[in-house]
Amino acid sequence: IASGRRLPYFHEAVVVRSLGSIAVGLAYLLVLAIALPTRNVAQRLTIAMLTAQCLTLLAVATLSYQSDSEIILVVTVYSAFVLFNELCTLTQRLAICFLAVCGYIVASIIGCGVGVSTTAARNVAFLVIFVLSMACSLRLQEHLKHVSCYQQRHTAKKVEIIREAKMEGFQMLSNMLPSHVVDLGRQDRKSVV
């Protein structure tokens, strides 16, 4: 519950959050569901939606929250939300997180004045370390997923080569031996398997 000097802005903050975050998110989902855009268009829409939500959350945090720790919590949770959105590239996600950190700095300046406090500097350092650690983890996860897909494609290709070699072998046997002998060989092979 907002109290003190932020109380007059609390109702405006709730409206801004509702319109900026929820309405933008629903509009985004409707466009994706109805239009079925290409990957590039969907990526641009996602960047626009995440940026709008970032600005909305920062405006709400600046207008209604009482302490730096509340704003840091919002920015941290939002950064984690952005980093796990796989529709954008990791670079794009990092850029949006950088926007959120810059927004925190602006919100801190608005709340505390132009002088940067040591708490704000520690919070920025925490946010940067958090975002970079998450980004490294996600980059490793994406790399391992890529390696796994490569291995699956490689294995499928080898299986197809073996299947083709078997078919060529049976074709060569069919050309060299009478068909009833080849059929007997196939039946014996199936009974062994």
C-alpha cells in the first residue's frame, strides 16, 4: 500500500501499469495469434512489447514504490522475464535489460536527487552482475541445445546412410541371386532379429 509522498500518484500508477503492461501484453498476444507473423516481425513485436512493459514498470515503480529495494526487485524480476524470452536474440534481450538498468538509474536520480548514493551504485552493480550471469547461463543453454540438435541431425543422417546401404546390398543380391534365395535370406535375417 502506497503511503506518504507517493500516495497521490498511486492511482495513476495502477492505471499506467494496467494499460501499459496488461493491455500491451494482450495486444501482443492477439497480434501473434491472429496474424501469425514471420520470425522477424514477431521479433520486432516482441522487442516493442518488452520495451513498452519496461517503461511502464519503471514509471509505476517511480510513481508508487517507497524504497530503492522495491524498485530493484521489480527491475530484477523483469530482467529475468526478458532474458527467458527466446523469441529475441540474446543481444536484443541484453539491450532491453540494459534499458531497464538505465531506467532504474533514472528512477533513483528522480527519487534521491542528482547525487548518486552508494546504495544505488551497489544496486546497479548487482543488476549488472545478475543480468550478465543469467545471460552467460542462457548462452550456454542455447549452445548446448544447438549441439544437441546438430547431434540428432548427424545421427539421423548416418541412419539414413545405413538404410540406403542395406537397400543397395539387397538390390545387389537380387541382381546376382535368384529371388527365392534372397527371400530365404531375408526371412532368416528377420527370424534372427
